[in-house]
Amino acid sequence: MDNSKLYSELLTNMGEDVSRDGLQKTPERAAKAMEFLTKGYDQDLDEVINGAVFDSDNDQMVIVKDIEMYSLCEHHLLPFVGKVHVAYLPEGKVIGLSKVARITDMYARRLQIQENMTKQIAEAIKYATGSSSVGVVIEAQHFCMMMRGVEKQGSSTISSMMLGTFRENAKTREEFLNLINK
């Protein structure tokens, strides 16, 4: 389906003239941008991981922090942007570090709510590594709150998902939270 026609119709319904100089190619650009921003639907977790899971006798916390995240709110189709922090306690396997960022992108590149994405990333890391102990924290700014509605530009939303030892052991959780806040 040629989604550029849908964008052309949307712009026309807003009262715009899609034949004017600045908008002539906008429907095509908007369709291409939306395809990129939602490419996570075309990705599969096993393909993203691509076998980058390795044997390891390390049982100490692994953290990948400050992963840039860009997503679209499923309620308003407006962006929310922020940082993702992921930790796990290896249980015989570790995952390639770049795969943690790729997993984050796969879920961020779908229409989302932050709370669900936090859980999806945690479950994906658990699946990939076989670790029962995973922690994920996301801090994001939501344009649906900043540009419309309550218009609170300085607000941010923090969500977390703690599995296994991160949920059950306050010291482990505290270590993770302290390390990501340095």
C-alpha cells in the first residue's frame, strides 16, 4: 500500500495545499519516516540477537546504561524520547553488548507505551541470556505531555521492571540503581 496517499489525504483534510512548494514531497517523506519509526514490527528477537550469546562464568552484574531511545506514543502518535538502562546477572551466558541496544531499538520502533516497553525489554533480555535476574529502567520525556494536553515541558516519566534478584533483593536493586545514577 502506498501510505504517501494517506498522508496527502491527511494534509488535504487539515486544509493544506499539497501542491504548494514546501509540501510537494511531504507525503512521501512522511510515509518513509513512519516506516522507519515503526520498523520494529518487522524485526524478530532471534534475528536481532543473531547468535551473539556467549558462555561465561561471570556471575556479576552486567549493565548497559544510557541507551538512547526514541519511540512513538500509541495514543497520540507523538514521540517520547529518553534513556534506557539494562542490567542482568549472568547465569552461564552473556549477550553481546550491542544487542542490548538493538533489543531496545526493536521495541522502541513500535507504537508503544513506556510501561509495556520496559517489560518487553526485560523479558527479551531474560529470554536471550537465560538469566532470571534482569532490571530495566527507562526515563523518558513524552511529547504528548509537552506539546499538548497539560503542556508540562519539564516532566519526565520513569518506569522500571525488576525480575528475579533485582526484585527480591534490595541490595542488588540498590546497586543497580546507584550505578545507573552515577
